[in-house]
Amino acid sequence: MLDTARTARPGFTHVTNPARIVFGPGTLSRVAEEVAGQGGTRALVLSTPHQKADAEALAAALGELAAGVFAEAAMHTPVEVTVKAMAAFTATGADCVVAFGGGSTIGLGKAIAYRNGAPQIVVATTYAGSEVTPILGQTEDGVKTTVRDASILPEVVIYDPDLTLGLPVPMSVTSGFNAIAHAVEGLYAQDRNPVASLMALEGIRALKEALPRIVAGPRDPEARGGALYGSWLCGTVLGTVGMALHHKLCHTLGGSFDLPHAETHTIILPHSAAYNAGAAADALAPAAALFGGDLGGGLWDLAGELGAPRALKDFGLKEADLDRAADLAVKNPYWNPRPVERDAIRALLRRAWAGQRPE
């Protein structure tokens, strides 16, 4: 059981996430109802190029409620793509957006809403969790920055486990690790509180249980539902409390070196957890207990058991890039329970680059 006295200060502030959550098999059929419920009459359906056919099918099902499809969402929400999407929004006479997909598509919907206030309905098809946060990460000129604003939070999120039955296993695993990262950092967040900590621990537990079952049986509906449940909890933690070193490292590697989002989170998480293990021992103890007492090592072992990536070098990062990455990571650092020291971060990145067990 989580000892909240060890994970929260005597006084705390907890902000309840106001998004409307629609959870359950078959809930894709409720998109039209939810668009109308937000006062929408012409929804621009967003997706990545990979999910264009699904977005077009959803637009067809929406009928007159669909303004069109924009299927150019990309990782790290490039501002140049957002500019094109805004032009499409205006040209089609849209008054709201429906984001169908994972973090890339959700990010694009948020970027649009941040600029014009459009209501957002998200149909989440991965475990990223960003759909329940008021946070937008966007990239311009090779630098990824984040902004937090109430207008960024989607109004409605639809979680239909049926849509994840065909999610490729490797993507399922890395997306799940991405979600776990939000919860791990939430446990030692500077503004942590007992409610967020309970959500974080339950989210980690749910995903730790569901991901091996998904690897064993990708179309297991209970496992898929459990993973979506866990990702919702972890995402809510991300939207409630601040993040720390792990997210700074991933934003640096993604924004400045164009590394893939979920895979980077998966590789870095065991190392960032190990880095903070001593400084945040009490806060992390309940989560560490789920992994035999060694959170960083346990996460690294789990990644290996699930066939997840464990080395940054496998995604094109060169060893010669590590010095620049370390320099960027310690520039304007996020709050962190352990001091962010350049040499220690360089050593962390070297282990993550090589695929070595965290220390």
C-alpha cells in the first residue's frame, strides 16, 4: 500500500483534470455524440499519414459533422506542420478538431486549440497519456519547448480498447513505458500530492501487469483495457504535477536529435529512475517494491523481457553527440530531486547510448 505521508508534504494542492473521459469497448461510435456535445458542427479529423485511412473512415462515419481530414501530424509537433493544419482548419470552415491517434496527432490538436481555442475530442489509440494533460510540446528550429495552458487540455477523450487490439506490440510496449515515465516522475515531483501519487502507483502497476500479457497475446481485450486504464492514470499524473530530469532528457534528445518519442522514453526511463533513486528513495519506495526493490534495474529488465529497445545508438544517436546532449540537458534544467550535474548526466547518457544496465 502506498504510504502517502512519505510522498506528499503536510499541505498540498491537487487540481482535478476537467476532461470528459469516455471509456470502454465500442466507444468510437460515440464520436459524433461528443462532437455535438461540445457544440461542434464541422470537425477537422487529424491523424498521422500512417493512420490516414482510419481518419478518413471516421470522417465518413461523422458525415456532415466532418469538415475534412488533415493527415500530416508528425512527432514532436513541428510548428511548420501546425501552420499547415491551421490553414486547413480555416479553409474547411472547421469549428473543432477530432484527433485520432497517439501523441503526434494529439499534439497537433493541442497546438491548434492553443492558437484558436477550438474544442478537442481525442480518440486515443496508444498509451502516451498526453491526451489528458494541459501541456503542449512543440519543435521549432530544432529546439523543443513546452507550454502549459488550460486551453491545451482536450475537452473529451474517448478510450476504446478495441482500437488498440491491432496496435503493434513494439509500439504498445514503448508507448506503455512512455506512460510509466510520467508516473515515476510524478512520485517524486516537487508539487506531488497523495492523490496524484495513488494514481501514479496504480498506473505503474496496471501497465506492468498488462504489457507482458499484450506481448503474449496482442489481441487480449482485458490486457488492452488494462493498459489503456494505466495510461489514463499516468497521463493524468503528467497533467497534474510537474516533471523532472527524465522529461528534460527526452525533450532534449527528441527535439535536438530527432529521436523517436516513445522509444527514447523507454530507453531513458531506467537510467533516470536510477539517477534519482537515492535522492527520492522514500517517494519511489512503493514503485520500487513492484520491481523487487530496484526500480531502475527492474524497469531495464522488464524492457528486455518485452523486447523493447534499450540503446540510443540503435536510433542513430552517435557517441560524438553525447557531449552536446549533456550540455543541452543541463541548460535550464527542470527541478529534480537530485542535482543535475553535467558529468553525471554525461555518464547516464553514455550508458543509455550503449544499452548498458543503469547504475
